Amino acid sequence: MPFRMSTPKKHILVIRLSAMGDVAMCIPILRRFTATYPEVQLTVLTRSFFTPFFKDIPNVKVFSPDLKGKHKGFFGIQKLSKELHRLNIDAVADLHNVLRSNILVQLLRLKGVPFKQIDKGRSEKKALIRAYNKVFKPLKTTHERYADVFKALGYPLDISIENIVPIQKPLSTKIASYIGETEKKRIGIAPFAAHEGKMYPLTHMQKVIQELSKTYKIILFGGGKHEKECLDEIANKCTDVISVAGKFSLEEELVLMSNLDLMLSMDSGNGHLAAMFGVKVITIWGATHPYAGFKPYGQPDFYDILPNREKFPLLPTSIYGNKKVKGYEHVMHSIAPEIIIETIKKELN
């Protein structure tokens, strides 16, 4: 029998440990929740690295587990459940639904704490990407799946995109001096992704950057030594192009993103980070597809730039971009740089 709450609960534990994009997709839902139910306290169980995401959201606290230390393994999860139970949790919204969170919610259930978990729609997603008898239709978005968990706990949410209010954070002197003053509109570009199947060819992207830099200020985002070196090299070849990879903390990058006029991203975390602030996010899709439900929050369909499905009818071939299909290694090449440039100019002009 499904859990029904007789009276509103006052303290909910929200579980979403990773990955970056999935955690970022929680933010618009949590903002809507706290605006709708200001009397409820939320504690988010997530990695400490993601703590800046939740800054300035009222009634939200972050609990960061030590997953490589005292909270590692089954006995570590037991210890974690005891620590969380001492926070007087009334219910759990498990937005992750993996082995670790499954064990944790069951341990809390034994202490009398009810829970609801996200339905990830695994069978629907398999049908979307399979080669034969493919069911090509839009699935429920991850944001809707998150909202469903709260609804099951007795807290329905209106997450319609019409209610989006852009959030622009003040630039610090450090950030402002680095990016420089300009009357041009600012475009953020994040050309990398976790998997090759989601990356637009860098040779093509450089053409996009070079052309856009004639009209706009371009700010390149990325992480890690390899990405930093690539982005620095690209920036050095163009005017009005700078790379912020490795230059700022995550919190500082988020402030900068909130001041963009537009973000160009792969199907990756940076697009979701910009969308947290109501920034326009144009995404380039390769092996993956918006129908799987991972597009940035609040973005219209014409912001999705897709490969040619007439030429590559098996698309999408992967949910996360990690699955390779023979003959589909270069689907991104079917997207001409001019298409991306035209889409951005049309929107900003």
C-alpha cells in the first residue's frame, strides 16, 4: 500500500549524491518546493563539492557524507543512518535510487521514517535507445520525476516553466576584473562532456567560437588539466574569448554563469548549472536525445540542436553518451557550425 501522510511533515531528507548534472537538476525543484512549502525544512544529502548549488535557497541545509571514510560500505551507511536519524527526519525523498541510497532508506524505515524514491523509467529509456522496435517518444523529464517523489510524500508541486525568474548574482571584483568590461552580450561555451558521444567536434566548435567572438564576449568553461589546456589554446587564438577553466572556484563560476546572456553546452552538467539561474541554454546533442528527459530546465525545444535523424535513424543510441554504435561515431558532424551560430544570433538579437 502506498504511503499516505495524514499530516504535513516538517523535515524532509532529500538524497541526491551525484552526478553534477543530476544534482543541479534538483535545484529548480527545491526552489519551487521551498516557495510552496516555506514551513518545511529540507536537508539535502549530497557530496560536499556540490554545496554551493544550494546556497541562498531558504530552509535548505546540506549534509555531506564521508563516503570514502567513516560512511564507506555497509557499516558506514549504518553509521550515516544513525547520524541522519538524530536530525529528526520525518520523511525521505530519495532522488537517487541507487544501492547506497536503497540501503540507507531501508535503515531509516526501520527507525520509523517513511520514504519515497524516484522512478527512473529504466524500461522506457531502454526502449528509446534500442535499435529494433524503438519507441521514439518524449519521456517524463528528470525534473518531473523529482517532483513526483515529493508529490508521493504529500507535497504536489507546480514546476511549469512559465514561473521561471532569472537569478543574477553580483560579480565580485575578482571576477569582474578577470572577464573585463564590455558592452557585448556574454556567451558561455562549455565544449566538453563526460563521454565522447556527447561532444561536438572541437574543430567545428572552434569555428563557432571564432565567428561568435566577432559579435559577443565568449567565456569558455571546463575542468581538469586537459580541458584547461585546450580551452586556453582556443582562447589565445581569438579576440574577446577568455577561458575560466581552473581560474575560479565552483561557487565563483556559478556567479559568473548567472551573469551570462546565453550558455552553449553539450548534454552535460554545465548546461544544467546555467539553467539553475534561468539563463538561456542552447544544447548540442549527439548520441543522446532530449526525449530521455535530461534537457536543462525551462528551455524551449528550439534550443535543442540535434543531429540528422534521417541520416542516423537509430538515434538516440545512448542515454548517457557512453554507449558506442558502429557507424554512429560521427553523428555530431551532421550539425554544421552555421546552424549553431544562426540559432544563437537569432535568439540574442
